[in-house]
Amino acid sequence: MTLIANILVGIVALFHIYFLVLEIFLWDKPTGRKTFGLTPEFAAASKSLAANQGLYNGFLAAGLIWGLISGEGGASVKIFFLVCVIIAGIYGSLSVSKKIFFVQALPAIIALVLVILF
């Protein structure tokens, strides 16, 4: 079961790398605008804010990867960063879109439960 927990942590990390790419590199491109439902004008005006947000997503991914490569001693690192992802996902679902809970927080909650149990 530890392997399944680590796979889920890895998936959460990959999601956050994807979010980083969307927010830093694709925000004002057709893919980013479509993903977030943005007008070209709003995407251009908010590009630097999105890049900053993408950087934070990169830090979350880096922390999760750090926990994964730390072996047995990485459990507390994984737990810390999964909790950070969950808090960010809950906040995003309350302030931006309910969809964020299912895309960001729920996978992290499942991974956290498995990391704690195994």
C-alpha cells in the first residue's frame, strides 16, 4: 500500500507541475485561456499574477517530490506538503471555483490518508 500512496503523491506532484506550466507559460495562450475561461485581455493583464501563482504550485510539487525521494524519512515532508495542497485547494474552491476542490484538494486528501495509514 505504501507504493500506492507514493504513486498518488506523485500524481498530485504531476498535477502541480502541470498547473505551473499552465500558469507560467500558457496563461495567455489559447490552452491557458481555454482552461481558465479567460479573455485575451484579462489573460494579458493578469499574466504576472498567474506566473507568481504557478511558481507556488511548483514549490508544492518540489516539496512532494522531495518527500518521495527521501524514502522512509520523507513521510513527514509528504504530509506537510499534502496538507498545504489541501488548504490551497479548499481556499480555491471557496474563493474561485468549486471545481478546484475536486481537481486539487480531493486527490491530495486521498493521498494524505494513504500516506498516514501506510
